[in-house]
Amino acid sequence: MLTQLQITSAKPQPKPYTLSDGQGLALFVQPSGAKIWRFRYRYGGQARTLHIGQWPALSLADAREKCRDARKAIASGIDPVLEKKRTKIESQFAVATSFKEVAIEWVAKCEREGLAEITLGKIRWLLGMAYPMIGSHPINGITPIEALSVLRKIEAKGNYESARRMRSVLSRVFRYGIATARCDRDVAADLRGALTTPRTTHHAAIVDPEEVGILLKTMDGYTGQAVTRMAMRLSPHLFARPGELRQAEWSEIDVVKAIWSVPAERMKMRRPHRVPLSVQVLEMIEELREISGHRRYLFPCLGNPKRPMSENGVNQALRRLGYQAEEMTAHGFRAMAATLLNETGRWNPDAIERQLAHQEASSVRRAYARGEYWDERVTMMQHWSDYLDQLRAAATETKKPRPVVKTAKRKSNAGRPRGRPRK
């Protein structure tokens, strides 16, 4: 067995060497002069080495005590090396254990994975409502009733859909906490049946051909911002999701091949999407190029051209034209196209679904139905633009614009002495 004097007097040599203390414990002396305690043992028939610590921070007596603990662990069927690695990993995550800290980590992970910025914004907004109540609580100590109180506060305002989404976000944070060894249970999963089920509502859309023609003719008379007008005119021809359309960039438009290529990170299903451009769309794009061709986006924001237009731009334009939210929405152009194209019976429903960038609900069917139906989609999109032109030409009236209500200007109180009543 080693003595304190032997350890102190051990000098470094050109090559590392060891001083044995018996029962697998040895002091490893490096050429630099560092002296490290190592415990050598066999586990599962394999030779293993456990690095215990450095002398003199770890004394001889402490090193022997750690060796005794390691031998007890081996006798219990535990590998000390694996246990040390596990403890190290857990300690790395143990620093941040509050719900807010874990949630921020999870959001950062979602951001690295390419989640759309608009989705990340909604997640941050939902979590922001949870932080005041449970943000500072240790995530492993949050109870189902505490999580339910967060959701009940949102439900009390009648926001049932927001409460449902909040429960889903909370559940994903808890699952991330489980994966990173900071909590043992997803308490939000137990609350599925505790929330009010929101009524399913669909985006308002006009699907009657005659009314579609009136809508198109009314849109031609829009006198607002030129960028908004072009976004509204292109919406029925492209029937893309509003977020995909408003963020379209000039680099994605290929007028030679007549294709708009949307990158995967902007698509809801995270798959790249291509949109065939009809002759009518190409003409409108060239008209739009005169307005925003020198910018990054086809539809730049009026106040900040480095950003795309507002997500409510087309909806607000429809309201100005007299169409209420329960009549027509920007998203409704997709339902309009899907309904009328399917009613013709001329096009393969799968081709229509591909153009809508929908994902097949059945995982089995999705695995086999991988065709893009590109040639049919090219023909279909040109036919659709031609059909829209026919409906517009056949329209005999337009929607009456919403009247602008003027409010009387209030008189200024500037210069009026305080406390003196008006006459």
C-alpha cells in the first residue's frame, strides 16, 4: 500500500508511470507532474479504468473510500464508468431546471430544426402566458392542477382553441424535460379530457361560380396599396397558403420555366413545393416586378421593405371591398379552388391535393402515393386561370365597397386652463 511520503516524493519521468496501492487503485504520474488516481477493474469480462480524481485535491484516504464505493457498485451489478458518465450528463442539464429555462431550450431546439418563424412566434406567445404562473417553478415539481390552472385562465376568456394549443405546447416542453433528465412525467398529457373542445370552424370561402366572378370583378376595382392589390389578384390563381404567398421572394420565381419554387422551411409540411405559373400569373408578376422587383420580397411591407407584407393584408383588402370575415378570407381561395376543381371531375383528386401541398392522411397511402402529377398540374393551373377569367367576364355586377365611416374630430384642449369646465 502507498504511503503519503511515497506520493509526495514521486517525481515526473519522461514517460508516465503508476504507483500501485492495491485492490485496483493506482496513482498515475504524468510527465507534466500531474498525479491522477485510477481504479482498474473488470466488468462483464472486460478490463475497465475509472478516473477517480487528481491528487492532492483528492487525498489518499478519499481515493481509497471512492474505490470501496466502486467495488460495492460492481458487486451490485453497476458499472462505475457508465454510472459516472450518466451522472455527468445529468449534472450538465441540472443547472437549468425551471419550467421557463427548459421551455427556452426547447424553443431554441425547434428553431435549429427549421420550424417556421410564424410557428415559433405562436409558441413563444403561448409560453409567455404560462411563464407568470409556472415559469419559475422547477419543472419536475409542477403538478397537473398547476398546469390546469394555466389552461383554465385562457379558457375563462373564451379562447378554447388557444387553451388546446397551449396544452399541446406544455406537453412538448415536459417531454423535452423528460428527454433531458429534468422531469419524470408529462403532466399536461393527463389534461386532454379536462379542456373544453372548441368548435371546428373552416375558413370562409366563396365557392359559387357566379359569386366568384363577382368577387374577381370587385377585386379589379381595389384602390388601395399596389402591392396589396397584386397579392389579392394573384391569390385565387395560385391558391397558396397566405403565409407562403406573402413571403414569396423574387429568387424563387423562374419565369422561363414558369415555376414558383417554395423552399421546405416555409411550407407547413416541411417539404419543398412547386407551383406552375399560368400565362395570366406571369403577366401579373411582370406588372408586380415594376413595383417591387428591386426588393427581396414580391410583396414587401410598406413601412419596412425588408420584411414581407402583413399576414392580414389580403384579408383587410377584402374587408375594404365589402366582404366580411364570414364571407371570404385570404385562406378561402384555397377552398374555392379545391371545390370548383373537384366539381369539374376533370382532374385527378391527387393532383389537386398535391397542388394544395396537402399531406396524405393515411400513412400507408402516403408511403405509396409519391407521384407529383406535375404535367397534369401544369395543365390544370392554366385551365384554372382561364376559368377564372371566364367567370370574371361573365359577372354583371360587383360587390358594393364597405362604406368608410368618418368620425368627427375632437376639439383640442391645448391652452385650456385645467379645472375650468367647458361652456
